[in-house]
Amino acid sequence: MVVKIVEYTSADDIAETLDKKISETKSTLGEYLRRLDDIRTLAEKSKKIREVVMKLAGKKASGDSLGEITVGKLNIVLDATPFHELTAIEEVVRSHQERLLILQKAREALKWLNQLGDTEGLNYLVIEDEGVPERILFKLS
């Protein structure tokens, strides 16, 4: 998590920044969703092939996590399969969906700032966590 303070000169600047972040998040999410569809198809084909081969060989598929090691808090998958990639992309998609909702809620919550009227000489110090406004300090300049 990265927390920072960003200074804006108007509520419109904050809104424009949030709109840009929402747009970027939607675009990135769309790219991941397209990728998710592609890898899901590949993972399903891989699963079918594996099941057929295992059946023909008279063996049962093992569900253990061979080929995965943990170093500190980092998991490393050796010889990743389409299922590993599918799981990773699903996690990223969920994360982007959550971020999009948070950004949209923050944007909605800021609508009241437009009702302040004349704010000449007022700056907005915005405490942002991962680019999402969490606190606004009004500062007279």
C-alpha cells in the first residue's frame, strides 16, 4: 500500500483525476477479462487432454501442489500450467473489479464538493491510498 498526499486547486481537478483513474481501471480490467477468456479456454482444453491421458494410462490425477515453492511471502510455481495462469488472472480481475468499485464510490462521494461554490484561494490536500482519496484537507492559500 502506498499512501501519499496530493494537492489540488479545485474539486473539479479531483473529479477529473478520479474519472481518469476509473477509465484506466476499466480499460485494464477489459484487457484482463479478454485474457481470462483466452486462458480459460486453454485451461479447459488442457484439463480434457490430461483427463484422457490419465484415463488411458490408468492413473488418477493428483491434486497436490508439486512444483510450487514458497520463499518468504513469495510463491513460485515451477512449470506453470494454464490452470496456474487462469487462477492468477482471476485474482487480478477480482482486484481490478474491487478497485473500480472503490473509485466509483469515491467519485460519487465527492459530488458534494461541487456545491461549495466559490473556492478561490482554497487548496485541497488529498490523502490517497493507492490512488483512492481517503481524506481531504481544505487549506487556505
